[in-house]
Amino acid sequence: MDRPYESVDEIESLVARFVDCTLPCAEWTHRAHLTVGLWHAREFPPDEALARMRAGILRYNTTCQVPNTPTRGYHETITRLYMIVLSRHLTTISDLSDWTTVTNDAIERYGARELPFDYYSRDRLMSAEARSAWVAPDLRSLE
């Protein structure tokens, strides 16, 4: 597990380097995905946050020479699932002023790579359809 963030500057730097595609590809970890997604969920309405994340990941994958194919690269359903979960999480927090703690807590709570499998069977989530477009959960509702 990565160490907790120590400052807002550290988080903001990660987001800025993702957005301008200067983040080293090896640093685009699951933790980084969650951090950038949470930041977008805080800064933008849900639809815009998702659109910006989608565009950002696609652009970043191109920079890192990761092909976006039916078996690799961007995954729409996983991205949308996490953006829903993170956006909803933010609505439960009354004070967002300590963004470092908010981010560390969200990563601790939602950072398990298995989280999508609480909602999806492996076959459904790993399908080409789920990678390219939103597919509703088949195990548990997001409602």
C-alpha cells in the first residue's frame, strides 16, 4: 500500500501532472486513479467530472503508449463506477477543508482493487462491452 498523502500540494501536483500528461507512467497507479477521480468529483458536477476523467485517461494512455482496445486501456464501466462511488462519498462529508485527510480516508475506504466485484461478476466486468460502454451491475445495485 502506498503511504498516505502528507499535503494538499502533493495531491494537487499529482492531479496537475496527470492533466498535463507529465506524470511518469509508472506513477499512474490505482491510488493515483482514485486521487485524481476524487479531485474531479470535488471540482466538477458528476457528468462533467466523468467526462473529464474519461478524456484525461484516454489522453494519458496515449502519452504512455497504452492502447485503448477491447482488452486493454480505458475501461468505461470501472471508471464510471468509481466516479459514482467517489461522488457519493463526497456528499457524506460535511467539511472538505482538510482535503489531505478526505483523500486519504477515501483511498482507505474505496482503494481495494476488488471493489468493482462487489457489484459485478468477473465475466460481465471484464467483457469488451463493459470496457467500451457503461454496463449496469449484475450482482448489487448502485442505488
